[in-house]
Amino acid sequence: MSKTPDLDTYALKAKAAAEVAAPELPYRPPQPNRLRPRIALVGAGGISAAHLDAYRTGGFDVAVICSRTLANAEARRDAFFPDAEATDDIDGTLARDDIAVVDLTPHPVERQVLMETALRAGKHVLSQKPFVLDLDDGARLADLADEKGAILAVNQNGRWAPHLAWMREAVHAGLIGDLHTCDVSIHWDHSWIAGTPFEAIDDLVLYDFAIHWFDFLTSLIGAGARSVSAIAARATGQSVRPPLLAGAMVAFDGGQAALFFDGAAGFGAEDRTVVTGSRGTLLSRGPDLGSQQVTLTTAAGVARPRLEGTWFNDGFRGTMGALLKAIEDGRPPLNDARRNLDALALVFAAIASARRGVPVAPGSVRSLAAARA
């Protein structure tokens, strides 16, 4: 005789869960134990302030701040590292024997040449994201780093946003069992880009913004994605040029991910991430990227970790800290450039899918130009 479910089952009514202690997980930004090499930051544009503020609080040794516009380098030096040298000599900075680590913040086209120059000079390199515009170029740079005995990492700072980092570590620790889903839903007002260089970026949301969550997904599944189906649209009445609405469905073995972004929400901003598995569910929710409450629900009950820090600037301290710790330990960092290519493959596939209207296999579209063709 078949069993008839009760009305609460039909209504998907949640059962009450006991409160349990949250597990201790290593989610905080990594730091080297003793290593404090001299660092040069190249590119003193807007985002460099977040880098330098994080390095100052992390106790890192920024010895040189370099920009093609000397006044910008001097302003950043005066604000964050008064004892550093300010210069507009980029080639000279990359060739200095006393500099071991270079943080490169310029845009991708200019940055690729600088990465190659720095690696050939034997420097360890932290690259701003997006890492490269072509997967094959990225692989070649990763090969060059290996050849030179250098570490090449990417400034995917979202990896050390407290909520994303704690959820990642919970998945890696097996706390939710086999991964089933990763669902992201973010609603915010991105109209601030009006009149800025960001407004000129095609596929802005999928390319420049969503890359953080594609990177988060690959930190959970590695290179396991099989296909990407994406959409992008202009919101009715939006005032800026690129579409502010975008989403992507990603299929991977044993599960799926859904990433949806609404950059036209003028009211009631919300950031929500749900990760489910065979033995539990992770939920993070809040009004913005820096204010998130996380829960872990399993058969034992619901745990609510009290997280420390914020995305800005713990995330930036995490990317450089991971690189320095990797140098100290002689192993690849979590934000290793070669593994970052998995996230970029999802980005390129999503852009191609949104433009072509068909699912795209990650890795089959090798460059941003090919994605837009």
C-alpha cells in the first residue's frame, strides 16, 4: 500500500531544528609565519587603495608604489606607506633585485605584458582580476611561472570574504556531504557606474562582477563544470549602457548551480547564497556583500557561526597573504593562477551562451573576444 504524505510535506513546511555549536573552520585570511618580502605595487588607480589598506593592516612590507602618473603613486604612498618609494619607472621597478613580490593592478591588456616581464625577472606576482583575456595566454603565463620557480596568483578577493570563505571550508571539510547545488541571488543598485570606465565594459555583470561567484563555484567543484546556460538583459528604465540583469545555470557531475544577478534593484538590496549537499545546507544572507549571516543545517541541528571581518578589506589581505604563505611553504596558493583559469572558462562560456542563446561547454570558448564573436 502506498504511503500518503501529510499536508505539511505537500506544503514544504520546514521542521524545527535544534541550535548547535558552529564548527571552527580556517576561513580567516592566511598569513605567512615569518616571511615579509619587499613588495612593489604597480598601478595606483582606484582599486589600489583597497590593496594598500589591506597590506598596511596585514603588516606587509610595501617598499615601492609605482604608477605611470607619478602624482598618483605619491598620493597612495602618503596615504598608506609613507616610507615607501613612489616612482613612475615601471620597467625599473620590475627589474629591481630588492623586490621579491609584485602586485599588478592595471587593466588586463597592459597587465599581461607586465606579468610576463615580472615573471622573467624572477618575481612572484599577484595579478588583478580578471586574470587574462585568453585562457591559452593564462596557461602560458602559469607555465612561465613554473619555469622560473615563481608563484603567480590572482586577486580573487572574494575567496576571503568571511561568508564565502566559511562556506567553502565547510564544503571542503565534508560537513554537507556530497555537493548538490550552489545558488546565488544578488540584488543591488549598480547604476553608480554611470559616467565611469565601467559603463564602457560590455557584458559588465557576467564579466567583471559575476567572476567572483564563478570563482567561488570553482573553489567548490574545481574543473567539474560540464555546461553553462546564461542570459543577460537590460532592465526596463535602466539608465546605464550595459545590461544590469544576468544569470547563469551551470551543470556539474551530481549537481547544478544557479547564479543570478540583478544590478537594477534600487530598493531592498539583498545578497543570498545557498549551498546544499547530501548531509546539510549552508545559507548566507544579508543586505550587502559585507553584512552576511551564515547558517549550517544538518541532522544535528542549525549552527550559526559568528564570523569576523568583512570582504573589504579582508579579501585583499587574503589574496596577498595566501601568496606570501605559499612562497613560505613552497606550495601553490588557493588563488593560484592556473586554477583560476577554471573560473575564467565559466565566465567566457557564460558570455558566449548569453549572446548565442545555447548552452556552452566551459573551455570550448578560449577568449573573451571569441565569447563576444
